[in-house]
Amino acid sequence: MEQALDGIVILDLTHHVAGPFATKLLAGYGAEVIKVEPPWGDATRRWGPFPDDVSHPEKSGHFLYLNTGKKGITVNLKTEGGRRIFGEMAKKADAIVENFSPRVLPSWGLSWDVLHSLNPRLALVSISNFGQSGPYRDYKATELTAFAMGGQMSMTGEPKREPLKNFGHQAEYQAGYQAFGAALAALYGAMVDGKGDRADISIQEVQASSLEMSGPNAFNHGMDTFRTGNVLRAVWGVYPCKDGYVGLWSLDRNIPALFRTIGRPDLIDTYVNPANQARDNDVLEAMFYAWFSERTKKEIWEIAVRERAPFSYIPTVDELVEWAPLRDKGYWVELEHPLAGSLTYPGGPFIMSETSYVLRRAPLLGEHNQEILQGWLGYSREEILQLRQLGVI
């Protein structure tokens, strides 16, 4: 076995972010992931960024990143012929990952009951905004909606300002990680007892499960969480420096190292006492702001490393891609695409000792139609041509 998921076949009915990210990970660890797109392509093929800012369905940075390692086939599931093809594929697959609205698959005659009857070992992972059941199941949502309604947004930002949303599509990426884990669990269950299962991933519930102690505190103690901004208290916060920002997160046992780092070992005896830290919080904040403002991130980082102090260098994205520990261990991988050219991608989220995470380029639209339809399902060239003329593929 060269990769952990060798021999596993996944049908990828996903689009946008959460689902494609989950199936990208499955492909990276060795599963044969077949991305099923409509003949006009996944909507993310029209999302930027694009090289030279020129839109092209085969050059979307968003699509290329989220679909590495997959095979690509076009099937119009709105047609009877397309649904028949998908049913034949489902009989041969180990799992399906989809992130349509809960009403979509049943409306196509591809409900869980139908799919399960076609292949009792099949696992189905469904990702949606609010889950497959409940009063909100058919509600649409944006990334902002998902992040806000999961509770995390209410805790992010300055105390007397509006809540802030995290950058990008973090709620969907979190759901993608959960869907990746759910797929592995469902696949293992089918391997053990021969019966496929369905996993229901709600993006809202993924967010709500990630509230750390805020949820339990609200339930059990009636304590609401309030926004604290960048500086929770003087020894816990993010501070500006000459060329960016540095994080400081000092527990009581770290206090000696903290004050040695800022050149004030004379204050250690006073501030090992948490009560004194609280009493003089404003004084300490002013001291830290002044000290950080006179130094660069690199200078602060080097002193902190020497003193073993809990400071964090906060790199920009440009700095991160040149970060020596990541570069030297081969984390960044360059892939050649026939139309988009040579592009660099991040590696896998974890390393396995016996098998590897492998990145391969994303598929062209319908690139593997013939391989799947003819080689896997037994369609003739004439039948494939007819399907194309009828708009089925």
C-alpha cells in the first residue's frame, strides 16, 4: 500500500468550499475521488484569482486548490440519463460526499434510501448549512451567515465595537475537516459490518461545537461570553511592533521569562502574583506597548526564543510561504497544470509515518469522461458521443 486510502472510491458531488476541501483531503491520502460536475462546470471555476486577472474556467486559483488529486467527469444530474449514469457509479463506489441543499438529491430520485438500496455498503456524507432536518434545513446561507449563526462571530472583535467575521471561508473549511473525518468513520463502519451509513454535517453545528467553554458556560452557569479584542489582559494579547504584530500568551509559570525578555527581571517577584498583575494591568499594558513598538518581529522573536518566553511571531502570508521550517521540510509543493501553468500548493494537514500525502493537479472539465464511462462503466464510444450530444455529459 503506497497511500492510506488506496482502493477507496469516492464520488464527489460537491461544490463551493466545504465539500471540495473534504474530498481534496481524501484524494491526498490516496482515495480515487471522481469529481462529478455539470457540463457547464463547478461554479468555483468562475471564482478568482486568475493569472493576470483574466477569467478562465481552467485557471481559477480557487478551483485548482480545492480539487487537487481528483478525476473529473461531467454528468448532468438534471437529466434522466445523467441520473442513470450516477446510479451505475454509485454501485461501484465506497462513498459519496455531497453538499447540496437537503431537498436536491431526493428531488432527483437519489435520496439516501435509493442510494443505499443500490449499494448497501455505500457511505454518504452530506454537508449543508443547517443539517438535513430541523426548521432551518432548507435555508440558504453565505459564509457570513454560517459563521455568525454558529456563535463564533459574537465573540470576535473589540469590546465596544461590532462583531467581526474571520477572514475568508473559515466556517466552511472547518466543516470540510469534519466531513473528512466523518467519511473516514463511515468507511470504517462499512468495512467492519458491511453496512453503509450516512453522516449529516451542519456547518452551523460545526461552529457551535467549536465554542470552547463558551457554550458549556452559558448552559451550565448562565455566563455569556463578551468580546475582548486583541488584548484580553496585559500578559495575554496581540501587540503591534515596528513591522507588524507579535502575540503574547503568558501563564503564571511563564512570568519570569516574560520579564527577562523585556529586560525587567526586577519586576519578576512583584508580578508572579496574579493579583498584582490584575491590579497593575494598565501599567503593564503601557509597558508592553512601549517595548514592542521599539522592536521588529524578528528581534522580539530572537530574544523570546533565547529566554524561552511565550511570544508568537505573527507572519504575513508572504512571510509564511518563505518560512524556512515549512520550506525546508518540503511542505510547499509545485504542480504543473496544462493550462494554468506551474503553481505552488500547501501540503497535507498531517504526516503519516508509513504512507504519504500526495498532491496531483486538479482535473480539466470532463477530463476523465472516457476513462470512467468507457473503462469503468462499459459505455461504447458511440454511446458517449450520443450522451454528449444530448447534454447528459
